[in-house]
Amino acid sequence: GAVVSQHPSRVICKSGTSVKIECRSLDFQATTMFWYRQFPKKSLMLMATSNEGSKATYEQGVEKDKFLINHASLTLSTLTVTSAHPEDSSFYICSASPGQGFNQPQHFGDGTRLSIL
Amino acid sequence: KNQVEQSPQSLIILEGKNCTLQCNYTVSPFSNLRWYKQDTGRGPVSLTIMTFSENTKSNGRYTATLDADTKQSSLHITASQLSDSASYICVVSAGSNYQLIWGAGTKLIIKP
């Protein structure tokens, strides 16, 4: 149980392109979804937290106009990297939780490797 | 400042051997401590979650311990297998909003 599917697993695109990443909870309803970014050999860095039906809460230093998050249903959240540039290249990971807040179990997707040329 | 420090940064052991990974934290107020396993290029997978009152928790060949007084945790892996090669991340939940504080991880390599 508690399967989270993230798509696509890898994206390579040109600078200036906008890229959408999907995160789906397959067998449970995700009240809260989290988006993380991970640089090589570093741990996960929380970018934003989203609750279904409301605006995402972004961590300090994360540009909300750059990283658009939509959590329109209890099973789907999307992260759109707008006008991506090479410095946006990273490993993006989502997680989903059946409850609200950080104190609930988080189930992670397998990540999206984004490479901007 | 809330921090989670893990040691060693990396570890290489032979298949079949045991090993112990360390996690020290300075987090207050403490809610729970989690150990995750992350294979290269994959998302983290939860191994254990321990609250303040729990001293030890096992998940197969993985056993986590928690000493809330000294603010230390360890993850012991018994009879290591090649598939145990991964990064092991210690995460502490803290504060009134239970924010997760992530350690940098220990990269474990199991050699045949």
C-alpha cells in the first residue's frame, strides 16, 4: 500500500521551456503533498507544501512564480518549472501524506531527473 | 538551531557483515525520528519511525535505536546484503508544526 507515482522519471529539455511534473497517490487520498529538490550527494530540501484545494506554502528562498504547484485533487499534485534554466537542473521528488502536516507518514515518489540544456 | 548530523559520511563493508550508522540531533521540541533508505536515483523509503518514548524499533534486518536524553539515534544493519547499498537518511520531526529536519545521509556500499 501507499504507492506514490511520479511522472516523468526523466526530462531533458532546452532552456526556456516549461516542464510539468506529476505526482499521484495511487491507493490513498493525499491530503498533503510535499515537493523536494535534491542536489547530487546532498539531502532532500523541501520546496513547498500543498494541501488539496488550497495554495501551496513555499519555503524561504523558493520562487513561487518559478515553481508553480497545483494540488487540485486528493490524488494529484503537479509542479511546473516555468521557463527552466540550466541552474534548475536537479532531482525533484514529491511525497504524499494521508494527513495534514509534517507529523504524518510521508510516502515518496521515485523522483524526476530534470536536465536543462 | 535545529540540526541533524549523521556519521560516517560514507561506509564500505563486505557483504554479510554488520554495520551501525549514527545520527545526532539538536532539535527542539522533538516529535519523532525517522530513518529512510534512498537508492540512487529513487525516492526515499521509510524504514522506521520512532517517537520520544520508543528506544528501539526493528524492520527486518534493520534496527533503529533512540536515546532521547543524549539526542542520538543509530541504525544497525545485520548480515548486510548487496541490495543494502544506498544512502541512509536520518530525519527528525520538530517544532509545533512538526517540520522535518533532514540529515545529509550516510552512503553505504556493500561489496561482495
